[in-house]
Amino acid sequence: MLPSEQTPDHRSAVLFELFMHSVVDYAIYLLDVEGRVISWNPGAERIKGYSEDEILGRHFSVFYTENDVADGKPASELLVAAEMGSHENEGWRVRRGGERFWANTVITALRDEQGGLAGFGKVTRDLTEHRKTLEERTERRQAFAHLVRAQETERRRIAWDVHDDSIQSMIAVSMRLQMLAAQRRDPALKQLDEAIQGAIRRLRILVAQLRPPALNDEDLIASVRDYLDEVVAGWGLECTLRHDLAVKPPPHLVVTAFRILQEALVNVRKHANATSVAVSLTGQDGGLLVTVADDGDGMKPDGENAHESLSGEHIGMASMRERAEAAQGWFRISSRPGEGTSVTFWIPLGPPRG
């Protein structure tokens, strides 16, 4: 029959056959009403391992694990597909030879013109590598979260030791020196006290860098404000803070957001050659959106000394991204030469989205 003489139904059937035999990334096959295989495409042979001659006429339960077969899962999935029109599932399946793989499967009930059940169509996709990637990513995030918790514990311990021991001892010495200087009118004692006062200020900045006191109260806005006033302003940067959070972030996210923001500000000091930096904390899409924008040189990937600058930021950028993604959020950076750099990240305030 010439192509021009083919009926629309015949042409559709030919195209469907061509499609079935062209797809190799998905197993696409048909089952009769009892669940026996009645068609087989090259993708099914590649994924399942059975040739067409080996599988035609066999029950599709051969693709399920022994436990699933014992639990009646193949029959129940056909029943659900017949009642609901289709059934989708992810789980372990079995190739020829017994090797297991993780699969996404969709079973669709096929009905004739009178509405009677004529069989089922099934599409299977091998997600083993995808699952492995997700598991590796989850393990990496868990390891990173464990490291962050250990770091925060150590930061808190050192900050408390410096504040409660070293600083308090130096304050006591300073008070004694002030009394002696007033009694003896000795300029050397006054100079020594000024040196101690300078050391106390530097130690307080160190405490603010390690663990701002407000962070212990789980107050993100106060922690950021204190850090800008006590540390960033000391770098000679003009700082502005804007916030409109309606919901207080949970404690673990307070620490996560502060550390990412802190690293972004440190990068501004090290690399931006900026005069001002603006910090914004807002609520968006059920999460916390934070932006740190400076008016510095911007990144110059094609410019002079660009490689040195970017490579210096690499570890910090990776740390910020890891922290944001470990919290099920995202991290982005945008920059243009001469127009400054903007670091933006978002982390959910509630349960992670799907």
C-alpha cells in the first residue's frame, strides 16, 4: 500500500511501531489483561536484559523482587491501574540474571471502544545512577552538616573562653592600672593601660567573629547587626542592613544563614576593593532570602590577575554553596567588572520542599 493510500489509523500504527523501536532509554512494552508480556521494545531489552524471544508470553512479575512477588505487588499494581487508569511507582526491579536496579514504572490501563479492559501499557525507566547520585549527595551533606556542628561547638567554646577568661582578666588588670596611674600620675602606666584596652577591643572583635553573643540567643538580625557594627565597620566599609522577616528562623538555620553571610562579607573585605556593602534579609517563598551586595571592582575573569582573585575565593564560595545546599536551599553569585558583586542565597524556613 502506498503512503498516500494508508488510512489515518494505519499511519498512526506505523508511527507508533517506529517510535517503540526507536526508544532505547525507556522500556516500553504491552501486557495482556493477565499481565503477560505481548510486546517488547529495544529499550526494554537493554534495561531488562531479556530478548524479545525470551520474554514474550511470560508474566511481568519476573521483573519484581521475590519479596514483592510474595506480597502480591505485581497483581495489586495491575488492579490499581485498572481501577484508576494508571499507576506510578519507584522501587527495586530485577534484570535477567537477578541483578537489581532502581526503577520508575508507570502502568496504564488500555481499554477498547466499549470501555472493556484490553491490556496494559508499561513504561520503565532505570534510575539506578540517579538514585546513587542522590545518595552520595545526601551522604556528603550529612558529613558537611556534622562538620559544621563540630565547628560551631568549637567556635562557641573558644569564644566563651576568650570572653569569660582572657577578656575579664585583662579588664581587671586594666582597672588596676587605671587606679595606679591615677595615684602615681605615671604616663607609662597610662600607655600600658591603653595597650591593654586595645588588646581587649581586638579580642572582642575576635569573639564577634567566632560567635557573636546574639547568635547564642538565636537572634539572626541582632547577630548580623552586631557583626556589621563591630567587625565590618572596622574594615572601613560603610554598612547598611535591611530586613523584613515576619517569621523567626529556627535555631539551626540561624547559624547556617549567619555563617554564609559572614563568609560573603569576608570575601568582600579580601577581594572586592569596595567602599560599601548592603545586606538584605527578607522572607520569600516560605524561606529566607539573603543578599550581600558590594560596590567593588567585581569579578574580572578575563582581566589582569583575575585567576589569582577567583582562585582565592574558590574555597569560600564552595563553603557557602555547601552550607546553603545542605539546608535544602540554593546559592548564586553575580558580578560584572566595575559594577560590584552580589551574593544571594535562599534557605527554607519550614520542612524541605519536594
